[in-house]
Amino acid sequence: MGIQRVVYETDCLDLIKEWKKESREYCTYLSALVKGCKSMLRNMAKVYFCHGPRSYNSATDQLARCIFQ
């Protein structure tokens, strides 16, 4: 059975734009990383990235603060 679809939510709009880009030109560090990720994930589940505002991270930020107190 396995995983059919994976959705990543991030507040990094540059990553979202780079992931959705169809260009074959990889001239930045981010674009090279995205190319590598796409290559590794090609034969795996469908992977989607979506943008969430930074304010969505507040619960995660609070949990991280608790760990380091």
C-alpha cells in the first residue's frame, strides 16, 4: 500500500516558487537543492508543497521553546 501522497507546508515562498517552476535551468543553490529533491522523489509518492503564512508556525515555535527551557 504505502504512502500515496505527501503534502509539505512551509512559510518559505521562494521554495514554493522554485518547486513549481518547470525551468531546466539550475543556477542558484536553492534551485540545485530542489532539483536533487525532485530527482530522489521521482519514483515515490506524489509530493506537493503549499505555502502557509509564518503565523501558522506559532504552535511549533512554542513547542520548540519548551524543549530548550
